[in-house]
Amino acid sequence: KQEVTQIPAALSVPEGENLVLNCSFTDSAIYNLQWFRQDPGKGLTSLLLIQSSQREQTSGRLNASLDKSSGRSTLYIAASQPGDSATYLCAVVNDYKLSFGAGTTVTVRA
Amino acid sequence: DAGVIQSPRHEVTEMGQEVTLRCKPISGHDYLFWYRQTMMRGLELLIYFNNNVPIDDSGMPEDRFSAKMPNASFSTLKIQPSEPRDSAVYFCASSLVGQEAFFGQGTRLTVV
């Protein structure tokens, strides 16, 4: 069974600082990996999808890397803003199913 | 496309009552997933469908839970009878194979 771990569970940074969010998984035979954002009381918003054959994916201030062999992905958010405050979830796809980590709750202080 | 649409957004029901949650996936998507989110257990996959056929229901907690997908544009998750421990946010998601999964806004279920 795929186990997904996200560290740290919570993070507080001043505005402008770069964010580094970590995700690790136990089964490296993944199909792809997806990062989501969840605001309190809301649904999940897809941020980035990395296919298993890719090493990284970028979208604006967001960059996600994937190292399948070591079972790790990292989400970088450059020049954080208060609007980036949310919970960030990593999901790994095996056999078409998404397995989620518990998330990292980010607070960006103005 | 309006995205994945779930209804109702909130449901409060009494223990023992039947609850039906509804989902309309994104048109053209061939995978549909039902997840449950709680503070204690995070996001758990309950069941998923491919081309309207249930593929894996190993996450369905008990026989009180059932899910159907009668056509490509509609799915239901039913709980009968409901119990207080079923209180959670239930999400529906859809995707094309190998592509991004898109989630609905969820149904917040409270069983009193």
C-alpha cells in the first residue's frame, strides 16, 4: 500500500520568503504525482501534475521536482505572498488511484 | 466546463436516515473518484469508476455505503443507514487517464 508523507505539517514564513514543501512516498512505481492547494472549507485546486517520466514541472511562481528513485517530490513557491496561505497536498498515482499525504499548512505573514 | 459539480453542498441528517450525495463529472472524463476527508484520517479513497464501471471499492468502509454511476455524467454515493461517525466532507473527482484530477467543492455531511 502506498504511504505518502508530507513534512513539515505546518509552516509559517514572512512575506517574500521562498517556500519549500516536501513529499515522500514508499512505492516508487508511480504513474504521476499531483500537487493541490486547499483553502479552509473549500475543495482541492490542482496546482501541478508531474508525469513519472518528468523531473520537474513549472507554473508561474511554482516549481515541482520529482525523484522517483528516492520517492520524493518537492514543491517550491517563490516570493511567497499572504494569498499563498493554504494547505498544500501531495497526491501520488498508482493503478490510477490518488493516495494523499496529510498536507502542509502554510501561513504567510504580511 | 463548469468543473466537477457536487450536490448538496451541506447535508445535516439524523442518525439512521438515508443520505444520497450526487456528482456530475467533467464532460469527457473517464475516471470518477469518491473521497472522504476527516481531520483524523485525511483524504481516503472510497471507490473509483472507469467508464462508468466500478473498479475498486475496497475503501468503502461498510455495506452501509454504496455508489453507482448509471451514465458518464452522473454518480451517486449513498449511505443507508447513516451514523454520526459518517460525518465528514465527501469529495468527488474526475480525470482522464494519466491526466490531472479535478475535484468538486465537496459535500459536508453532518449526522446527528
